[in-house]
Amino acid sequence: MHLCSWLHLCASRYVHVLIGRVLLISVLERRHIFDHTFAYSCMCADGYAGYNCEVNPDECGSSPCMNGSTCTDMIDAYECTCGSGWSGGFCELEVDACTTQENDCDVLRAECIHVGAGKHECVCHPGYETTDGAKNCRTSQECSSSPCMNGATCIDGPCTYAACVFQWSCVCTNGWAGSICEINLD
């Protein structure tokens, strides 16, 4: 059997060069063919396997990507595409949303609390309240429940961006006294 008759046995798309009894494969450096007197063998380049170097092993087969990420098989390599809230070569690192652009808390009046991969909660500072998950915090309206009696005026406690003091007070009308103007002086 002639050496050239074995060329069709190894994977195609290569330039074959016969040098003595060794047949070199040069395109893409995928493998070399050696003539062993009526036999041959292929030495596969990295990323290929099989008797004829026709197999590209699935590097994603061992599930190297973590936390629900997607693995893309390549030649002698793989790539992980991380899902929301994860990063790193294997998607093993949890993303803290409070340190990223995802932090949508009220910058002046709320704190961002990391509660899981790519997740956070916003909590208004003391004395502030919200109706939209602390994206916008506003002064708590302590006087909205009308705690002062007998026509008195309620005044909410003072506020800074850090906190509001829960300390409303009443300004009593003439003839009334007490913390909520409940004592009749007449």
C-alpha cells in the first residue's frame, strides 16, 4: 500500500508534504501523520482528538461555568457567559449591585443593602419614608395624623439628609397647654 493512499484517512483541509517516511501536515498545525509500514498514526494538535484528529472534544462537558451561566465550546478552550449578578472566568463571583450602576437608591436619603447576587434593597434613613422602594425618600409627615388637639399647630421634627428627628411638637392656641394641647387653662 502506498503512503499517499492513506491521505484520505486523516481529517481534510491540509497541505501534505512527504519527507522520507514521515508525512507532515502543515495547515493549521492540526496533526502529523507518521507512516509505520502499512499503518499510520496521527499526532493531534491541542484541541483535537481521535485516531484521525477528527474530534474536537467538548470542553463544556465538565460544566465548568457556574451559577446558571452559559458555556461556549471552542477549540481547546471554552468561554462562560455569566447571567445577571455574576462575573469572573467561571461566573463564580457575586456582583454587589450597591457598587454598580444598578444602585438606584435615593443618593442623599437612603442606603443600598446588598441582598444577593445582583440584588439590592433601598432603605430610607430614619425619619424618611417612601412609596417607591426608597428610590425617592421624603420627610415622614409626623403631623399627618393630627396629634395636636384643640386647634393647635403641629410642627414636624428637624431633618438633615442623614436623618429626621421623630420629634414633632405642638404650638397651642390661647387657653390650651400640654404636649398635645390637651389641658384647658380657662
